[in-house]
Amino acid sequence: MKLYSVSDGPPSLAVRMTLKALNIPFELVDVIFNNGEHLTEEYAKLNPQKEIPVLDDDGFLLSESIAIMQYLCDKYAPDSPLYPKDPKQRALVNHRLCFNGMFYYASIGAHCLAPMFFDYERTPMGLKKLNIALATFEEYLKRLGTKYAAGDNLTIGDFPLMTATLCLEAIDFSLDEYPLIKNWYETFKNENPDLWAIAEGGMKELAHFEKNPPDLSAMTHPIHPIRKVNK
């Protein structure tokens, strides 16, 4: 099994945490984002979307981090509480996965990561959308009243929410206005140090790029405008 991954990418980090939590051996293949390795025609053979990560399980190629995490649980740990079988419990986990991908991480990525790597600005509207996303997650935690995002035990629903939230730590964004998120975030760190070690590595890279913008001038991106870095 191979995982094509970028070292600071939240979706890649979430998949790596899943593999670690399930004790699945794999080969980590680093895709150098800043060099545009994911934009090559060779990489497109793995994933026509040219996005990261991609799982290669003995020739079975699968992209999209949520689908990868679900597949790993279904195939290699069907009885794991990380992805419960009970329909209502699984529905909550699936909701958290979808909520993150379509709403939470989308707002965080636009505010934190896009200006870090590309020619986008942090705007009042982007900040407003970010706070709406945080307030929504805070409300979900309040309504459920459990330790983790989808219950009292850790699930794969927590992993992408965690790797999205670490982007906020990387830019020194305070979670003081969202005490339930802050408590959930710190609980994850304290109770899962081996998983946090994976996430923390990515967070520290992002924190470095926040203060030292990467030079992407050699990359031609088909969608995002490249930010010029003064040398």
C-alpha cells in the first residue's frame, strides 16, 4: 500500500492519522506541492483531479480523503469504533466528514491556506465565513454534548476536523470565543499524542510558511494565481 501525500496538507494528514490509528503498514510517498509535482501528467494517471492525497492499495487507486478513510475502515477494520456500524452513529460520523469537507475546511482553507500559498487576500468577508463555520461547529458540539465530534469515543469524523483546525493554530488564530472547539482540540492532543504528532508536523510547516511565504514562481497552476514573493 502506498499513500501519495503532501506533508502539510490537512486531507493528507487526516488519512495518515487513520492509517496510524488502524495500524496499517504503508509506504509514504511525498508529493512536493511547492514544485507542482501534483500537476504533472504522470500524477494525473493516479488522480485526474491532480489533487492530494491518493491511495494505491495494490493497484486500487482511490482519491478524496474522506473516501480513503471510509475505505480503510471498511476493508481493514470493519469492527473498529473509529467508523461504527450502528446506522445513527455512522450517520453522525458521515455528517462530520461531509460538514468538514463542504463547509468547515472550505472556510478555513480560504482564509488560512489560500493567502499563504497563492495570490489571495484575507478579507473581512473571508473572516466572517470562517467565524460562521466555527460557530456552527461549536453548536454541533454543544448539541451533542460528547467528548469528540461524533460521540464519546474518537472516530474518523474527528480527523479532518482536527487537521482543518490546526490551520488556525498555524496562523495564531485564537479559539477563545469557541470554548467547546478549544476544549475538543486540546482533548484530542492530550489523549492521542501519537496521532497529534502527525498533525503537529503539518501544523509547524504551515506556521513556517505563514511567516516565510513559499516561492511558487516555478509552478504554473491551472486555477489559482501564483503569489509573487519578494526576494
